[in-house]
Amino acid sequence: MGVVGGGIGAVLLALLALALGVDPSGLVQTTGPTPMATAAEDSAAQFASVVLADTEEVWQEIFARELGQAYDVPTLILFSGAVQSACGYAQAAVGPFYCPVDGNVYIDLAFFEELQERLGAPGDFARAYVIAHEVGHHVQNLLGLSEAVRSQQARLSAPEGNALSVRLELQADCFAGVWANQAEARWRILEPGDVEEALGAASAVGDDQLQLRARGYVVPESFTHGTSAERVSWFERGFRTGDPAACDTFSGAL
């Protein structure tokens, strides 16, 4: 996909939006302490809206074909610093998240910069992976998987509950890979290096890498998202197959 504001450019953003039949500005909401967006934030919002529209079309077709039902579209909330969601008040430190109560995806605008500068995962397809992963949680919510996991976690110990969270997160990674596969098949969106950018992002946000960076050691029983290797593996599986049925992270070993 190239670099936001560079390879992809405003013209390509507009062309993608026209191809998808959407107005990019209508798919993303922004909130934060300052009403004036910077040029970088505006570019990020435009890019996010195109990715979101892309996921919408892919999952609409999958839901219609595989389930015979409509796909309810999420809203992407881009915020700065902190945000109030139906799941509670969240600060940027929590990172990107999905709220199953309001069905919205929340991403702090500064996270994309952090992904590149602090976590070492640059590129616009790294950003696309983040959005597609959170949309994967929306898919899980629509399918009832998220509620099923929460119900089981209420009866489990903390380590057992964490292990279920890992499986839920890895499935969202796999769903992100499914999106990338389907989007490439439809629109040939990928440029050389794009998949590597997504894999770099998946690796950078593995629990083991994040804990090593923050603490200098890892505590596997506290993992909630999976190791870097697991996150990369499940994204690759989704991308390789393009099939949501291949994303069964709840059966067998990871």
C-alpha cells in the first residue's frame, strides 16, 4: 500500500473510496481535547476510513455467503489522549480496543506513531493490520464468540481466563489475515513489503515482546494476546487461506 500521504496518496484514497462507493469522511469519527486536526491526523483519518470501508465490503460478502445474514458495520472512533466509550473511560495507554457494547473500534491517533517509532513497525499496512484486527473483534461480537468467551471466563481462574483471551485475540489476528487475502483478491491493494509490514506489527505487539520491553522479562500466565510468533502465525494462516473457517483458535494447540 505504500506510505500514508506518500505512495498511497490522496488521489488513491479518493479512487478507493469511489470504488467502494463510500464517502471516507462518513466512516470515521474523531474526538479529543483539540478540535483542530493536524495534517498527519487528517491523513490517518482518511486512510483509516478507506481501510474500514474495505473491511466492510469484505465481511459483508463473507457474512452473506457463509451465514446468509447481514453484516452490521462498526464505527471507527479516532481519539486523542482519552475517550469515553460504552465500555468505560479509556486512556491512550490501553492501546487500540473494541467495545462490544457500542460496537465501535477505538484507536488513539498517537498509536500509529508509537507503532512506528517505539515499537519498530512502520508502514501503512502495519496500521491497516491494527484496524483489521479490531474489526476482527467486531466480527467475533456479531458471531457471539466474544460473549461466549466472557461467559466462560467468569467461571475460570485468572490464568485460565487469560488463556481464553489469547485464543480470542489470535482469532482476531487470523480474521485480519482473511481480510488482507480477500482485499488483495478483489482490488490488488498490496505492494511489495506490505505483508511484511503487517507481520512486523503483529510481532511487535506480542505479549512476550511488550513485556520484555517494559519489564525485561516475561510472565506467560499473564499473556492476554499471544506471543509474537503466535500472532504472526495466525495472521499468516488467515492470509494464506482467506477462509474464516481456518481461524478456529479454540480447538487444539496454538
